[in-house]
Amino acid sequence: MKTFHRILVAVDFTEPCRRALKEAARRASQDHAETVAVHVMDEFLMEELKRALNLSDAEVREEWNKKLKAFVDESDAGTETMKTEVWVGNPLSEISEACRVHKADLLVMGAKGSRDEPNRIGVIAAKCVRKAPVDILLVRSGAQGPFKKIVVCVDFSENSAKAVQEALHVAKTDGASLDCLYVYQSALAMSLDYGGMVPPMPAGAESETLDMWKDELAKFIEPLTHDAGEVKVTNLVKERVNIREAILDHVAEAGADLVVLGTRGKSGLREFLIGTTAEKIIQNAPCA
């Protein structure tokens, strides 16, 4: 079962980052992982500070690293052993490079929201979800660990198998229950999508299809969760026209506080999938 060894937290000094620091510290304590808090300075700001304060690059970095250390300490996240680093440049590029340098296996970020769109994540977080070479945990401002109810999305791809293993690890360490959810579009759903042009299915075909997918899901999940221990694992198959809405509805109905999904599905095209189902879920899910 996957555990985390090196966790990196991206910090921009906003309130959601305090939650991210706390969650990173909690995950690190459970897996005995190393943690690093990284802040990326804008290049223009660096040059302006050097000019205005007559400081060198190293001196500006040192001053901002002091600010970062203070922010981490003030977060009261149990982060006494967390290292801090200040990088300079494009946030996406520098965060990705920091993940590579530290060989991080998890990037934790705060998910910003607004009054009108409380679940929308920030621009940098959205770019990192698309491009960062590491698993990402987006923590909502109201998140309070440990997680109690986890939903993992399954599409029978290799990446969703990894998502199941990731979700199970979190469920075991947090004492959470786990729903493994597969949503399929039936012939009826497809006929609605195509304006009723799909020929009607024989009587009983839909029931047989549902049973088939339940069997397929059970076969897919069993080897991934054979060491689930005391974790309650529930397999769920739902038929809907809109897969994204079905997932979000179940997250809400189940009262889930964490949804886990792969950003690459059967297509293998990360940007393609993250632009559709995965990104919509990330932007609209009310939980981490």
C-alpha cells in the first residue's frame, strides 16, 4: 500500500495555506514523511526589493524565508520539523521543480474560494493539477482532519487503480469509510444525449447491464482493497446521463469530506480529461 515519504506544501501566505500546512503535517506524522514548505517569489518583486533595500538575492531570500518560517510556526500545525525554502520565478515551474528536486510524492495546496464561487480553486492550484509531476491534495478552507468519508472515482483505468490505493491508504490512517464509485451511461442515457436516435434496448437489458458493471467493479476493486483491514469499503455503480453530476451528487449525499480521482483516465491525455470530468469535479466538489 502506498505511503508518503516526502511531502511538499506550496505556501502563498493566504489563509487556505494554514489548512494545507496542518493537513501536510498530519499526513507526514502518520507516514513519518519529510515535509518542506515552499514559497515562490515573483521575479519582479525580487528585483524591486533588491533595488529598494539595496540587498543581494541571497539576503532577500533569507528575509523572505524568515517570513515563511514565521507563517509556518504561526499556523500551529505541529510543523516544528518542517523545512522552509524560498524559490524565485514562475510559480508553476518552480513548484514543479521543487517537487522534482525533493523527490516529493505529494504536493499539498490550499484551495482558494470566493464569496460567489466558494469551491473554485486558484489559478496556480489549477495549473499544478494539470502539470505538476506529483499527486496533489487540495485542502478546502473549512477542512478539519481526520477524514471520515472518502469517495474514490473509478473508470477501470490504471490511474483509477492508483486512486483507489491512495484513497484506501488515507482511509486506513484516518479511520474513514470508503465508497468506490463507478458511473456509467446506459443506452437510455445515451439515447437522451443523441436526441433519442439510439434504438430501444430489449426488456431486461438495463438490469443485466447494471449487474455486469457491478461484477466488473467488484473484480477491479477486490485485489486493490484485499488488505483494507477495518476500513468499510462499499462498491457503488450508478447510471446517469452526466457522469460529473452523478459523482458530485454522491459526494454531497454521502457527506464525503474527501474525493479522490485520477486526472488521467482511459484516454491517457491529462489535459483532455482534466479539462472535462476531473476539472469540473475539482472545481465544484465541496470537500478536499
